[in-house]
Amino acid sequence: MTDVKPTASHYVDGAYLDDADGQPFDVIYPATGETLATVHAATKAVTDAALDAATRAQAEWAALSPRSRGRVLTDAARIMRERNRELSIIETHDTGKPLQETLVADATSGADALEYFGGIANGLTGEHIQLGDDWAYTIREPLGVCVGIGAWNYPTQIACWKAAPALACGNAMVFKPSENTPLAALKVAEILTEAGAPPGLFNVVQGMGEVGGRLITDPRVAKVSLTGSVGTGKKVYSAAAAEMKHVTMELGGKSPMLVFDDADIENAVSGAILGNFYSSGQVCSNGTRVFVHRSVKEQFLDRLAKRLATAKLGDPLDEETNFGPIVSQQQLDIILGYVARGKEDGARLVTGGARLDKPGFWMSPAIFADVTDDMTIAREEIFGPVMSVLDFNDEDEAIRRANDTPYGLSAGVYTQNLARAHRVIRKLHAGSCFINSYNDAPVEVPFGAVKQSGVGRENAKAAIEHYSQLKSVYVRMGDTEAPF
Ligand code: NDP
């Protein structure tokens, strides 16, 4: 039996820590509304302790050989895999996501990141540049203490996607989870300690935006990596810019998925289901504007509604359940507000969109058809299980309308014409794209956005550029010549 209650609110300097002076807030299980525990927001004493510990640990950690650092990360990955079921149960209590999902998408994805960056740690080198007799070389150095701030949809994965490249490069981290999901990151910290990370290398402090704000502006911090909404991203980016700190911003989106008349409709329906209803639609890269060629629209909607009717809502701990609750009452109210707005604006509600009469934060997954580009539900990120289906007549029109958004996280294309698939993808303004698939995010592939959806990249070798800096060293082999 997994005890999901945290040992204490924070994890600082290699151990659990609490400070009852911090503002208390409840950890609520979204599936039932039950309070699982109460944790405290970090006081200044706690954030100071975390930043001091991280500063100390970073110096010690950066002095280790990259191979030794890598081994700690790969050991942590192994422990995460061994404890996958326990961690998945905790993730399910944190977020409400069904165990069927968390068993394969959360601790496992976190372990993938730790394993990947642990594996490449000893290959992170500078370069040698020959300049005639003189030469130069570069040294890849860590940034220092990094702050990670997470959203609530993937608390284990977000903590690991930030920690793994940061630590591989020789940095330390202070991580603040979303106040909605304080449990999972504590386990990541515990596992890193068990794997041999020095005390203070990865710290977790709880709290609301105010705690994040305090961390960002602290002079001990060199970099901030945020996963959150565009609105929060703008605040965090400007606070970091005031002190010229490095940033990575993984923000929201309103991504398009294009279904052409030559698509395999069953596959396209699968992509639309994955890209709108997995994790109850609480996924940043979701393809929430589904543009379907007019000639196949009714066939697409018919299959979509029939397949959605087979979704199994229920106890997230039952491994047959494949659709869970929304993370909080507040988020549920926001989503239902968008459903009402869609109806008011004249979109056709094909199915779903109703609050379910049971404890916890439940709604049925919603599909709107006949959505037009100007409707609020087609313009704003809803971050819930609400799909908007729009129809189009030709390729150029679909591309133009798909790009007509300030966001640019993801885009997908369903077609069996491969020339068209590559041509269209090249013209779509998005960082993470899919052809005849949706929402795959393996650690080997860079993940990130263009336009207002973000800055920088997570995962893959690309993430290394965002957690390290180069020192250039010029070496003169002869005399130094001066004009006087
Ligand atoms: P928010 O932007 O509300 O919050 C994100 C995090 O930032 C939370 O930990 C929050 O704390 C913290 N925060 C809020 N205000 C500040 C501030 N002024 N200074 C510092 N930190 C602050 O996002 P949500 O948690 O609601 O998550 C949903 C959003 O995240 C969606 O827009 C989604 O698209 C995006 N997202 C992006 C992903 C990506 O990789 N691109 C992946 C997953 C989600 P608290 O909430 O505790 O107050």
C-alpha cells in the first residue's frame, strides 16, 4: 500500500524539511476532492536554506568528473524504474491522471531523461580551434544554481526534464512545483539523494507564484526554467531579464492539427483523441484546433463521437480507467466557462462538456464542430478536454489559418501523401511537429516552441545549450605585439 502523504513539505540540503510558519495549503485528490495532506509554502528561511545548499552543492558537483555525475543520474533512473508503480500512484494522487497513463508516461519519462543526460554527461566537451600557429579552445561550463518552476499536469516529468540536463552540465537546482501538485517532485529529490547526489544538489520548495517570484530574483540564481502559461511566462521572463539571467520557457499553446481528405481517418481520429483527451486534455502541446477537410468532416466527427463514447471514466486507480478528472475545482470552472462560451458563440456541441454529478472535479470530454477562427474557443488555450473542429477547403487556406495565432508550440498533419505532409509541416509555425501522429515527446528529440509559446528547448542535445555556457580561451604561441 503506497502512502501518498509527503514526509514533509520541502526537500532541502538532502533531507525533508518543514517550516510551519509558511502558509498552509491542502493537497487535494482531484478524483474525490478529498484532502490528502496539508503542506506549507516555503518561508524566506526555507528558500534561503535551499539556495545556500544549492550553491554549496553546485561547487562540489561541478568539480566531479562528468562520468561520476552521469552515474548518479543513471542510478536515479534505475531507481525510478524500480519504484515506477509507487511513483505512478503518487502522480495519480497529485494530478488525478489515471494509473493506466501514469504507469507509462510519468516516472518512466522522467527516468528516460535521467538516463539520457546521465549517458551523455561525459561527452559534453568544448572544442579546439586552430588559428594558424595560435589556437583557441572552449570550455563548457555550468551556469550555477538553476531554478525550475513547474506546471501541474506532469509534475514528475517536468521536474526530471529540468533536473536531468541541468545536473548533467554541473548545475544545482531549486525546484518549485505547482501548488496543485506538490507530491511528485519530493520523490524525485529523495531518489536523487539515494542515487548519490550530494545534499543540496536538487531541492524542492513548495508554494504559490510568490515563492517562484522570490527565487527568480535572488542573486544566487543563474537561470530560470519555467513550464507554465504564457501569462506567467511573460512575468517570469521579464523578472529574469532584469538581472540578465538565462531562461527556458515552456509555455502554452493552441496548436493546430490538419486532417486532409487523403488521411487515414481512423488514425486521424486516434491522433485527435490523443491530442485532446489524454491527461483529460491538460497537455500544453495538444492539437486543440482540429482542421478537417470539408469532404471528410462528417465521417471524422461520426467516428470521433463513437470512439469517445467508449472512454472509461472512473476510479483513476483502476487500470481500466482511461479518462480522469480535472486537476482542481478552479480549472474545472475555467474549462466549463469555455464550454458555455463556445455554445454562446454558435459552435455546435457534438458531445460532452457537462459537469459530472460526483465528488471530485469531473466533466465529460467535449467536441465542438462548426467552430470558426474568431471564436474564443478557437483562439484561447483552454487546457482541458475540449476539442474544436474547424473545416477547410484547401491546403493554403488551412496553413494560413493554422498559423493565425500568437502561439507556436506544436502542429500535426494527417495525410497519406508524404510530399504534402513535409511541405505543410515546413510551412507551419511550431516548434514540435508530428506527421501521422500526435504528442510524441521522446527525450532524444528537442521539445519547445516558437512565437509566444516559449523560449529555448528541453530534451535532446539541444537542452545542453540552455544549461551550460562556453568559455573561450585564446592561446598566442608567439610574442604579443602592441602598437606602442
Ligand atoms: P501557471 O502559469 O499558472 O503556473 C506555472 C508555475 O508558475 C506554477 O508553479 C505557478 O505557481 C508558478 N507561478 C505563477 N506565477 C508566478 C510568478 N509571478 N513568478 C514565478 N512563478 C509563478 O501554469 P499552470 O500551473 O496553470 O499550468 C498550465 C499551463 O502550463 C498551460 O498554459 C500549459 O500550456 C503550460 N504547460 C506548458 C508545457 C510545455 O512544456 N510547453 C507543459 C505543461 C504545461 P502556482 O500555480 O503554484 O501559484
